[in-house]
Amino acid sequence: MNNEVIFTIDGVDVSAEKGQSILKAAEAAGIYIPHLCAHKDLIPHGSCRVCTVLINGRPHSACTQPVSPGIIVDSECEEVNNIRKTIIEMLFVEGNHFCMFCEKSGNCELQALAYRFGIFAPTLPYLFPDRELDASHPEFFIDGNRCILCARCVRASRDIDGKNVFQFVGRGINKKVTVNSSSGLSDTDMNKADKAADICPVGAIIKKRVGFAVPIGKRLYDQKPIGSDIENKERSNG
Ligand code: FES
């Protein structure tokens, strides 16, 4: 049976496998589609909508939408990039993101996306929410100020670590990530080897005693914009 699906992204013919998401098919073809809640090791969640593309003119999330033969996907166009920029701005103002004081600065996917999209100061009003910190665990602390509700930690702990350390509670503006112990992270069975410990795209889950081991200016996105690894692959493939 032929499992090949041919479709186009920004006018480029892309060959994908039946059932593959548009995001994964694009990456395999060396085309970067900005994304945030998606992660290669996790089941797609489709919550952030940063990966929005137009499919035959209508917006969809590329991480959850499977490829179909002949679809026309627009990713690098003004309409889509304006949607992404607005989402990224909303994520910044909805939490308390003080990049200049954050240990994740330079390794933060949200910050890197803001730079990629030329967002240097949000135009939307800040909400300055009151968020909790949990420094009870000997190895990690959780800073709710920086959480963007991407559910990477929730999915990693549940689907890879098999622990369910993290869950969402509340709804709407009151939604937040919490842990499966009323007395804090120290009373969970989270440990350093957990996938959930390394998968936060922002500085909401931080490891203790390794802060600034790599100096600011020498970190991942200080060197190259987010997405460069995929775009470089495209160039090296000719
Ligand atoms: Fe697709 Fe978040 S990356 S919805």
C-alpha cells in the first residue's frame, strides 16, 4: 500500500507519510513551522496555536492536523505570522516573564520566538497575575509566574515517566499547573531522571544548583534563532 502523501507548504511540494502531522512532515522536509506546546517526544496537545497554518485558506494547528493529499498549506504569510505574534504577546502579558532575571533566558523557547517575530515589548496590557512558587523539592523549583500552560510537563510525567506528577486545575484565567501532593513538589516522586524535569520550554521548572552554568550570551538561542537547526537541515540537503 502506498503511504506517501504529497501536499504543498508555501508553494513547496512536500512528501509525507500518511497519518503524519503537518508539523512533523514540514520538519522532515526542512521547513520550520513555529511551535511551542508541541515536542517531538510527546503526543500533540494543540493548545498554544503558535503552529497555526492556513490549510486551503483556513487556520488549523499544524501539530495536530494530519497531512492529506493535495492540501495547500500556507505558513510563512502575513496572516499566519500575525496570529502567531498575537499569541506570543498574549503569553507574555498573561504571566510574569522577567527575561532579564530568568535562568532560562537564552534557552527559553517563548523568548526565542518573540525575538524571531521581532517582539521586543508587548503592545497588550500586562495582567500581572499573582502566581505561586514551589521551592520545596531539593532538586527543582517551580515558578508559576513563567508557566504558559503548554502541558509538556503534564504529558511527559503522565506518558513517559508514568508518574502523573503534574496536572491542570481551574479553568480560564484561573487555570494552573499543580502537583499530585497538597504539600508541594517535595512530596511527589519526581526526580532528576524524569522527562518532565527537562521538557519545560520556559523557566517554569528550573533545576537547582546548575543556574547560569552556561553564561548568558552563550546559550542555545543566543547563538542562532529558534528553528535554525531545521532550516539548516534544509540548506544542507540542498
Ligand atoms: Fe501546535 Fe501548540 S504547537 S498548538
